[in-house]
Amino acid sequence: MPDHILQTTGVMNGSARHFDEALDNWQQSYLSAMPFPAALITFNNKKPIVLFCNQLFTDIASEPKAANLSPWEGDTSVNLHPELVAALKYAPVSQDKPYQFDWMPPGSQKRRCYKITVTMMPCQTHGMTCYLMVPVDNTQAAELRSTMRMKILRDSLTGLPNRIGFSRLLDDVIALEKGTKGTAAVAVIAIDLIRFSRINESMGSVVGDELLVSVARRLASVLRPGDRLGRIGGDQFGILLSLNLGTSDVWHAARRIKALMSTPFNLANLKVKVNCAIGFSLMDERIEVSEDLLRDAQIALKHAKETDHVEVYNVGEASVLQKRFSLETDLRRAIENGDLHLVYQPILSPYNKRVVGFEALARWNHEQLGPVSPVEFIPVAEESGLIVPLGRWALESSVRTQQQWDKQVGYTLPMRVAVNVSALQLMRDNLMQVITDIKNQTGMNGERLTLELTESALMRYPEQSVSVINTMHELGIKISMDDFGTGYSSLSYLKTFPIDHLKIDRSFVANLAEDKTAVAITRAIISMASTLSIKTIVEGIETLEQRKIIMDLGCDYAQGFYFSRPLPADEAIAFYLASNKN
Ligand code: C2E
Ligand code: MG
Ligand code: MG
């Protein structure tokens, strides 16, 4: 070992010198014979010093200049690369724990990557603790890792960042934007190709792929420097837009995209026109991670698909949706566990208060939230499709309750139970099948049942509705048009639907006492219905005054808090018996 090292490390032991020299030679030859790069190092004031190393090690770990100047020959004047010196300085090497780190020698064209292991030697050399340092070429594994990373972050078809890649880009921008106050400087535009799946199905997936590549190219052409494009879903693209002139930049970009997409695409010798929906969200202080901004843009996109306009995300919508989603989960469970129940509101004659039937209304007592109004949970049920099982349950339970009432009094009560049927039930559920099933299970008689269909549901699906109504009539079931006065309210439409009852909505009734026009309109509705042999039920009667007015107007039946609130089954039958005594 050269003297300068022994001097700097301060361990010159004369008596052991002869033996140590022999050991040095042996260690040096041992290292030289190794077929892989290796060095024996020690530390002086935390600075790593190479005691011995082989040529393979010098080629990798020394500074290029030093390597050129001193071809190795038992000389230890190897200058470790400064980056390595820095990495080794605080190397936490202990007796039982080797230290490992990755290192890429800088400079060379094709950069290599080494995993370096530093292991403490069991015995000392010249009284110094020594370490074996072995760099292992890890380039292939590193390249594989980087290819895998590329694959994870990129869409192989278009070469664009995929959803994960796009999210990473967003995260970087969000991290930069966070803390800068003021107007939004970044927007995310989400673009969805309308009816893309039809192109895929009718022209094949190869043509579908071709279209996606062409769309990606067109979208890329609207980008300005700094904007980024990604494919964030099957037929969805995202643009990360930096805003120089505020929100107007986004509207401008959206218009350009719409214009670009309006030119047909040439696909398989055909000119194919593709529509797209566009929604966007703006960076603000609520945004923590990329998923927030992407989710907002996709909520706006969902609106855009419904409205056919470019839509911007409204702050707060996500939490409303989240609330709705958790309500949906809870409602699903409530239906499965039988946690819903029905209450019954009397429908009666306003003249003599005799009850002719009850409307069954769903109630839900939520474990944490307490009673949740059907005004809140019925729309959730409709949107999620839960209205189908809920509707079946409401029909069956009300039929069974009515049968219990009959049993209780010992005869067949001359009244009907009215059950609400939503538009979706009308469309999705096979109502006829449901009714037949319930009939088979309970022995129900159609003459005891009324179905309430809202005015808007009937208007939305007129043909379907007419055919359902006719089938129900064959079974003796009557049909009420519910909430009349809240939708189209076209009197001429009444002729179209062979309905039995018309329920005039309570919003209409609320100002009967003050508003002469409301009175005139209600009179017209009642007289028109009467001409068509449709019975009228006025909903929401809350006062004696309202009762008197509707009696003057000649309506047939009434319903409202003035007469009775919706009641649990046992109270409802008691109310019936008390009202219909003689
Ligand atoms: P709807 O079918 O028009 O039912 C009448 C609603 O008016 C009921 O509200 C009833 O409690 C309320 N009401 C009755 N009289 C008065 C009154 O004098 N004043 C006031 N302010 N309100 C009165 P509810 O029970 O909250 O139900 C709301 C809506 O939820 C129902 O309107 C119906 O559309 C829907 N719904 C309830 N149960 C079901 C069900 O089982 N299936 C379906 N599809 N919809 C249901
Ligand atoms: Mg109703
Ligand atoms: Mg109603």
C-alpha cells in the first residue's frame, strides 16, 4: 500500500509492515483476478479512499481523466468520481448490514446504471476498517423498469399519456399551482366521442382504432405550447390547458375543438362524422390532487352529453353527487333489509268525508340521518335503477296491507289502494309481469288497485303509457294521472290517455284562496275532465277554505293534511272505519 495513504490514515506500524506488504500484494492480486469490478476502500474523516481496486473498477468508478492518466498497476491513486464520494460520505455501513445504492456514471452516451454494494470486511488492514465495494451493472433491469413505466403511463394506440400518465402531469401542475392565489391558471377539458361504440360495432375495432388515432392528431393540432393532451378513457380525451387570458381561453379552445371535429373523418373509404361532448373544470384552492380536477371535468362532461353544449363544472356539485352516491348505497341496503315502510293517506269525498281509498307513500327512516323524504330518495332510486325493486315492494306491500285490513274487518273493503309508479318503472320494468306475479302470490283483485303515473312520465313515453294503461284496464286496475299542473299540463293531452283519475297537484291548489286565475284554471280542468268522464282528485288540501273552494268547483275527491296526514297501516284502517261509519 503506498505510503501516502498510510500517512493520511495515520496507521504506520513498523513491525507489521513486512507482513502487511505481503497481505497488500495478496489482496491486490486477489482483486485483479476477480472477473467483476471491485475495490477495497476505507474512510478517512468520512472521505472514501481506495486502497486497492481492479481495472474493471477503475474503468467505471474513477474520474475519466484519472483513469486515462494512470493505467492501473498496483497504484492506488484512483480518484473516485465526486458523485460517488458524495454518495459514500454518509454511507450507513455496519457489520451486519451492507449499504446499497444506484449510480449512473455521468457523461457517456449510453448511460449505464450500477447497483453498488459496500460491505464491511471482517478483519482490518493496516489497522484500518476496510470495505469491499462492488458495482454491479444493472442497466438492463433499469431499462426494463423505465420501459414498464412508459407502458404504465402511455396509451399504446395513440402514444399519448393514458389516464395515469395524464394524472401525473396534472399532479405536477397542481403542485406548482398550489399556493398561488388569484384566478384559475389551469383548466382540464374532457372530450367524449358520442356514439363511438357504434362505430366500433358497425365498422370493426380496427376502424375504431383508426378513428381514435385521427381524433388524437386533430386534438393535438389545437394545442398551444405547454398544453398537454391525454387519452383518459376508451373514447375520452383530456386536455390540460394553461390559461393566459382566463376562462375565455377554455371557451375558445372548446369552440376550436368543436369546429375541428365537425369535419368528417375518412375511415375505410367512408366519410364519418363524429360528434363530441365537451366539459371542463378549473383549478382552484379546493383541488388537492389530479383526480379532483379530472372528476370535476367528467361531471361537466356528463352534463354536456345531456345538454349538447360545452359545460363547465359547478363548484359543490361533486359533494352533492357524493352525498347522492352514499344515499344510493344506503337505500340499496334499506330495500334489501326491508327497512322501508309504507304510510297511507286517505283519498275521500270533500263533501261527506267518506274515504274511497288510500294512497300508499314510501317512508325511510335512515339509521343516521333520521327520516329521509321520498322527494329526496325517490329521484335517487330512479337514477340508480333501484326504483324497480322499490316499486315492486311498494305494490306488493300495499296489496298485502289491504288484504290484512279486509281480514281485520271480516269483509272486502269497498276501496282501492293507489300506488305510485315512476316513469322508469314504466319503461324498464315489465309492469305487466310484476302485476301478474303479485296477483299469483297474493290472489290480488285488480279492482282494488289504482296506479298513479305522473303527468310527466305519461307525456315522456306516450305510446308505452297508453299500452300499459289498456293492459291494466283489462285487469280492472284504474289509472291516475298524478301531479297534474306541474308538467306540460295540456288539457288536450287528456284525451290521448285513457286515464280514470286526474290528480290536480297541490302547488296548483296552494293559492286557490288568493288567486282568481288559479280558480278559473282549476274550474276549466275539472269541467274538461268531467266531460271526458275522468274523476278529479285535488291534492294538498290544507284548510277549510280550500276545501270549500274545491267543493264549489265540483271536484270529485280530495286528499290533504286538512283531512288526514299519511298514516301507518293500523291508524289508516281505524280512520277509514271512523269516516265510513254509516
Ligand atoms: P305524490 O304522489 O304527489 O304524493 C303526495 C305527496 O303530497 C306526499 O308527499 C304527501 O305526503 C304530500 N301531501 C299530501 N297532502 C298534503 C298537504 O295537504 N300538504 C302538503 N304540503 N303535502 C301533502 P310524500 O309522501 O313526501 O311523497 C312525495 C312524492 O314522492 C310523492 O308525490 C310521489 O311522487 C313520490 N313517492 C312516494 N312514495 C312513492 C313510491 O312508493 N313510489 C314512487 N314511484 N314514488 C313515490
Ligand atoms: Mg301520488
Ligand atoms: Mg301527486
